[in-house]
Amino acid sequence: MNIALTLALGWSLVASSLAQTPSSPPTESAATPNWSGARGEGVVLPASVPDPIEPFNRVVYSINKGILIAVVKPTAQVYRFIVVKPIREGIGHFGRNITYPGRLINNLLQGKWSGARDETYGFFCNTTVGVAGFFDVAGKWKIPKSDADFGQTFGQWGWQPACYIMLPVFGPSSERDTLGLAADTAADPLTYIAPYPVNLANPLTYVSPYTYLSYGILYNNTSDTVDASVRAARSKLDAYSELQYAWTFVRKNRVADFQVTGKTDPASLETLQFAFLKFQDAKFPNLGKTRSVLIPTTGRKLKFNVWMQPQRAPVVYIVPGLGSHRLTDSTLALAELVYQQGFSAVCVSSTFNFEFMENAATTGLPGFAPVDVDDLRVALGEIDQQLGKAYPGQLGAKVLLGYSLGGFQSLFLAATGSTNPAPGISFDRYVAISSPVRLLYGLSQLDECYQAPLEWPAAERAANLENTFLKVAALSRHLPPPNTALPFSGIESRFLIGLSFRFTLRDAIFCSQQRDNRGVLEHQIRSWHRTAAYKEILGFSYQDYLRKLVIPYYSGRGTNLDTAENLDRAGSLLPFGTALHANQNVRLIVNRNDFLLGAADLAWFQTTFGEDRLTVFEQGGHLGNLAEPAVRKAILGALDGLCPAKSDSPRR
């Protein structure tokens, strides 16, 4: 069960790194954001189900994760090959059909008379015309479904869960829902059908066919989603925490109110569309290889993914945004896009991601661009050398493609490439997507997004926040088609963006302090009991992160990062305008209404790169239009002249 906490908001916001302090001063357009008057942290997130047995639950989750990775994933590949998709879908329909009695009982117990009626109609249609339920005739005939179980019934009767429980195999639950699961099992008639006579001398030999069916159907239904679940588990520092929090709202007995109250904010609503950026071929992730390379500066191995063309071809190195992992859907979607056009593709994790921080970062904290970018350059250089040895003669021109933070780092490398020390890697093309100009401005926007709910009256804030989470939980179960207007007000859409990256910041701080505790946090950093530390860390804004962690850390290393002006100067691309203007191998793609761009930033891009190297889209917010055909075509257009096999549109 993989519930997206914020509509799978895995895109990145720049603002994690600080560029090298330049010798020339910034222009007037780089006015430092005023943080001195920033509002206090007044947003109180809705509480999740209490987790008093967190260490036990984490152990069970680790076991479940191990089973998923070591057993279910490899066997599911064989299972999907043998059992074709129509049959797998039929088994899933059959599994739901045989649990009709439980849904009927619970719809009646909850007073859902129309739900009981619809489930009865559907059951008889599927059982008769649908051949024992293998075909979902009721769905084709538009008969509504009304899922109901004893856990929901107990909740409607007033039982609020008091203890989160991670069950073996079955996953997230609570004391209420665990008892509900037992009641659901008891309500199923198949539970009482013995497969053979019971041996009274040894009653433990009795095994109900329900056991075989329930686990078999669970395996069948999981086989189609296991690859995505494993990627999600591997790409998160702590998938357990996100699952625990999201499950709270999935099991709430309150129905979300989807009516949008208040003004909408087009830029942030469009940004949420980033959730629809996914790879098109479900088999694509498995077509590549996961490799690792030894990083000489750390002595540790960094993993990366590579999709090599069978013949000599240009190589596109893809660097994602803040906190993103090499296996996120957005990174894989870009890899698929270029691979389909005849390029080889390489994906690495963000310098702000736990994987890079633990294995390739030379410092305890990410956040200072010269160091972060140099660590990235060294890692890409080592990867390039390894691929050259593993695939002799197959590496053509080299491209660095980054989005958001990765886009900023691509421009940083493009501006400073001639002065970078060896060993490393040089690129024939730099492509930056939705890069900001000033990181400090991006940070202020991010903190403002998180504080958006403060615009609600205090008396309504808690209920509105909970309703926002309920809407997210409902949409995560049934993600609407791309370009659908999402049902969020401007306050809600901005908050979801800020919240997504507040969790990114939480993971980065926890990972950094686990590696090098600076003594800033009051609570202990413990792997199996993180609730208290997480709660404290979530109170940190990006401003707090810079002032309490990054500045003291780097000030002790002889850098001049003691004022907001120095921070802004260090995190600005403006001083590199001349170098970027002179580098004809740079391409930039941005959106005019990207909320990370200040009033004068787009004009600076236009002056620096001109119309021939800059593509501007009117709408899209921050990365929200990457799934659009026109943007995909622009990305491929930025690679023109490097790969003869490339066409104007992606191959299907």
C-alpha cells in the first residue's frame, strides 16, 4: 500500500544550496528577501494516529519491506509473465466479489441503505453475467460501489483509533482496524468451509480455503504494483513515516468536502500537475541497470541507474531537483524521454537526497553550492569513467540535464566548468529546466507557501487543514486524469507545495544530524524511535535550516556566510551572467509564472541567453507542465545536433 502524502509531490524546489560568493556584486534585481519580518511558525498539522509502539512497528515494516523486495518483486515478474493481465484482473474482480457479504453487513450496520442495495445489485450481476465475478459487469453497467468494512463501522460508532499497528503482510492498521480485520474474516462464508475433514486430535491441521484465497488474491493484486512500491520504499529516507501519516487520513470516517472556497492560485495549482509526470512504459525502469561507483573523496559507493543504447550514442546525465531520488517517477520520465530518442541515460540522486548525502557528500550538511556542485561533478566524473570502461566506444557526446535544483547546478557547472579541477567531467551540452536565479528568494517563497494556512481564520484553520488532507487522501486513491482542475483553493495548493518540501527538509536534517550531530536538536536522533525528533525538526523552516545549521557549519570553515546579504549573493546566478552568456552550449526552459522567479529574473534570463537558447512557456508554475507534449518537445529540441536518431516527437 503506497499512499502519496501530497499527491505524489516529488518534484523539487530549489533553495537548498548556496552558490559561491562571487567577487562582483549582484545587480539591483537581486534584492535580498526580507526574512526579518517573517511570521512565526503558526501552522499546526493535524495529528496522526498515535504510534506508542513505533520501534515494534518499524521492525515489522522492515520485515514487510524485505519480503516485498526479496520475495514478491522477483516472483511477481515471473507471475506476470505466466498469468496475463486480463486473468490477473479477473482474479482481482473475483476476490472482491466473494467478500460481498462483509460489505453488505457493514453497509447495513452503517445505515448506508443505498450502498447495501448497490453492492447487492453488483454482486448478482457479477456472479451471474460476470461468471462468478471474474468480469466486472457491474462496473461496466455503472453500478456504484460502496466499500465498507468493520473497521469503518467501528469508527462510525465512535471508536477512534488510539494505537497505530503495522501488521505482518497486511500492513498499516490500528487496534480498531485489526479487530475489524478479524471481524471481516469471520463475516466471510468461505472461512467456515473446510478443505478436508478436521482432525480432532490435531485441530491445527485445519486450514480454511479463505487463508489460501486471501493470501493468493493479495499476492495477485500486489503483483502489478510491487515495482512501484519497491521504488517508493527505496527512494525515501523513511517511507514508514509517510505511510503512517497518510494512512491516518485514508481511514478517517469524515468524507472530504471538495467544494473550493476562496480564490484559486493558478501558478501553484499548475505546479501540482507535476504529479502527472510519469514514464509511459511500465517496463522502462526494469530495462536499465542499477550500478554503483566508488567515490574517492568519501570512500563509499554511490548507486546510479543507466540505460545504455546498443550502439554508440550521446549520454544524458539527469540531475533531479531538491531531495529527489534517482528512482522517482519524474526522473525516470525524463530518462525514458531521452532514451526513446536514441540517447543513453544516467540518473543520480539529488545532492540533497539521503543517498547522495550518505555516500558522495564530503561535508556533513548540504546547502553550500560550491561544495555540493563539486561533489556532484566528482560523482558524475567517476560514473563516466566507469561507463567508459564497461561500454568501450559507446559513449558519445555528454549532456548534463537538470531540473529545479538540478537545473541550477547545471548552470553553475556551465559557468564554472573551465575552472573546475581535474579529475571530473566536461559536457558538450547543458540543459536546465525551471532553474531559479536566486536561491534565497526561492527559500522565502517556500516558507511562505507552508505558512499559507495562516490566512484562514484561527477558528477554522484546524478543520480546513484536515479537510485538505482528506481531499489528498481521496485523490491519491483515484488520481484524476492529467490537466484536470484539482479541487484546491490558493491557500491549499500553496500549502501542499510548502508541506511537501518541509518533509524534504525534515529528512535532510535528520540524515545530516544522524551523520554529524551539531547539537542543535533537543531530541535524540534514534533510528527506531523518530517521532519526537521529527516533530521538532518539522518546526524548522528553510530559514532556520540556513541560520541554525548551514551558516554555523560553514562559518567554521572560513566562509563568509554570516548575513542575509552574503547568503543572497552566494545563492545568485547573477554574477555568472557573462560566463553563461558566452557559453553557447547552454539551453534553458522556464515558465513565466514560476513562483520561484522574481519580477526581474525572467528579464535577466532573456538578456543572458537570448531567444535562441531560452524557451519560455506562459503557464505551468514550477515544473507543472513537464508532462505536456510541447514541453517534452522543447526538451528534445534542446538536444538538437547531438543525436542523429532523434525525431521531433517521442517514440512510442
